[in-house]
Amino acid sequence: MTNATTPYCGPVPLPEKLLGSWNLDPALLALLAVMTLAGAVGLRRARAGRLREGAFSVAALGAVIAFVAPLCALTVALFAARSLHHLLLLGLIAPALAVALPWRGAPGAGAFVALSAALWAWHVPAVYAAAWDSVAVYWGMQAALLLPAWAFWSAVLSRRTEAMATLGAAMMIAGLAGQMGLIGAILTFAPRPLYAEHLVGAEAFGMSLLADQQLAGLVMWVPGMAPLALLGALLLRRVWRQGLAA
């Protein structure tokens, strides 16, 4: 049995109408406009430099892609699109915000724990169903994912000269990559579908529920886990160089 509740981002889009399925929620558009303007003005007044201004532009564009563009509607149809949406938050918007507006003194370990908890919570079927049924829960879960990710990347990307501090950042990235891989494995090898909410959407796009879930697992593995593993390796290389220089 599928849930008849229409989730945030609207009803399941037909494949031929997907490109026209933009989320024009006035409250969302107003909030994004205000936050973008405030951030741009603040960075300009602070003379933050091109790197931070460019990173903020990337974060703002990423937010539009995630919540306004047709990807938002596609997350209603396919769980694989939901996984891609999460990776956009974790792997593009959050690190871009960390470069543009870093959280000074962000507690890396605490952010890692909070981010890990939110990542796993999103994949608990009962929690996922609650976010599907309630706009408030949906946005609460988005905030629970984005805010600690922002703090996490602020800690990871902060300049550091001590080898042990760099090693700690590398270990946190490795831990996040490992969780991505584990979640991907669970989604890929589960013997039955876990998210019945996507039954109508998967069928509309010519997929079974289980095939959609397996595709979501591959998304977590390849574009999710691989870049994190590479970044972790680069940080370990820096640890090695810092150790030699010590």
C-alpha cells in the first residue's frame, strides 16, 4: 500500500513533464532570495575576496538546483534522486558554504556525529515516511543534514599546520566515506524495497521499487563515497608531508 499524501516538491511528475516541474513555493523563493542577498552583501562589505564570493555563488546555485529546479520533483518520483539530492547538500552546498562563510571554531567531532546521525536517520523507513508526510519534518530533516555538514566541512577545510589535526580531518572524512559505502551496500543488496512511497514514481519512470533503491545505493557508492575517499587520501598525503617536515 502506498501513501496518498503529497510530499513537499509536489506530486509525482510524469517523465515527459519533468523539465517543467519547478518548485515555485513563494515562501521558499522569498527565503532563498533574502538569504542570497544578505550573504552576498555581507561578503562584499567584508571584502571576502573572489574565492569566498565564488563559493557562495556555488552554494546559492546548488540550493536552487536542490529545492527549486526539477530535481526537487524528481525526488518525489525516485529514491535514487533523493540520494542524489542528499549528495548535493553534503558534497556541494555544505562545503561551498564552509569556504564562503566558515564556522569559526566549528567542533569537528560533534559535527561529524550529528551529520552521521542525520544521514542514517534519513534512511530509516519510518523517519523517511514522516518526512514524506509532513512539510515540517521534511525541512527539519533537511536542516539536520545541512547544518552539521556545514560545520563539518568548516572544520575539515580550515587551515591547519599540525600533522595530528590534519590526520583527524582525514579520519573524519574516511568515516563519512565509510558510512556512505555502508548505506550504499544496504540499499543495493537489500532483498526487498524499503521505501514504498516511491512505488508510483518508480513505475512512472519504468523502474521497479527495488531497482530504484539499488540505483540509489550505486549513487551513494560512486559519486558519494569516491570523492570523499580521494579527499581523505589527499589529506593523509599532507599528514605525511607535515610529519616529514616536523
